[in-house]
Amino acid sequence: MKNIYKALAGFQQEVPAIHEGTKGYGYTYSDLKTIFKVINPILKKHKLGFTQLLEGTGIKTVIFHIESGESLESFVEIPQNMTLKGMNTFQVNGSGITYYRRYSLSSALGLVTDIDSDAKGEEPPKPVGSSKKWITQSQFESAKNFTAEQLETTFANFQFRKVEQEEELTEIYNNLKSK
């Protein structure tokens, strides 16, 4: 495994932070096209490649060293039966695949592809007239997979920066309660 680790370390020393201003759900990130445009020449230089395979309800990301055949793999499950406002089932599934491809690849290669607003080390002030804290983007993303009871706690303890966030979690909550 020494070849792939050496090549990956060389790649990571050279690859810049990749941040384009694609906006979604209250934060900015780099889309796959932008990520590929930046990483592909650097991967080639270090004799690395990758593939992302759909397996069941998840994605397997494989980083491989071209010369030695050594590889590193990771697997992530894509949450199923999700609903997003204004999207049909196929659009939701496609969105999930793209989302998890981007984050799985970024994680495997050690890329920085968005602004990490959760790691700033300070919390914004509480909303005026409220004891609730603002929900962070990572808390919001995690809440999408919560049980109805966990969502009730989330609504009781957090204020949403965007109406769309609260609407999305409310829709998930209502779907869970109707089952």
C-alpha cells in the first residue's frame, strides 16, 4: 500500500481548496464538474484515478494507483424514501447520488470543497427574543435522517435561518408521523 499512500500524499500537497460559489440550502459548495476540472490533471500527475460505483442503495468510491494497482475504498449508504419539495422520486434519487458522490470523493481524497461554517469556532448570537440557538448546516443535514421524536426536539431547540429548512424538516416530520 505504500505506492498509493505516497501518491495520495503528493496529490494532497498539490491540490488547492476548491470552492466555487454554487449555492444550495443556505451554503456554497463546489459542484462535481468544478471538482473534476481541478483534480483530474493532478490525479493524472500522481498516477491516481478513481471510480464511483452504485451498489444497491449506496456508492462505493475507489481511489486507485495506476501503476501498482493498489486501491482504497469507501462506501456510503444513500438515505432512501426521502422527499424534497418540488421533486419527484427520480429527481430526489439523482440529487442524493450527486450529493453523496461529491462528499464521498471529497472525503476520500481529502479535498476542501465548501466553506466549513460549522468549524469557525464561534456560534452566531441567538435569535432576538428567543432562547433557541440557530441550527447549523450540519445539524440541519443530520436532522433529515432523524426520527419523528428527534425532529420534535430539533423544532423545540433550534431556530431556522431559512424558511425552506423548516419546511423541509416539517415535511419529513409529517411523512414520519403519517406512517
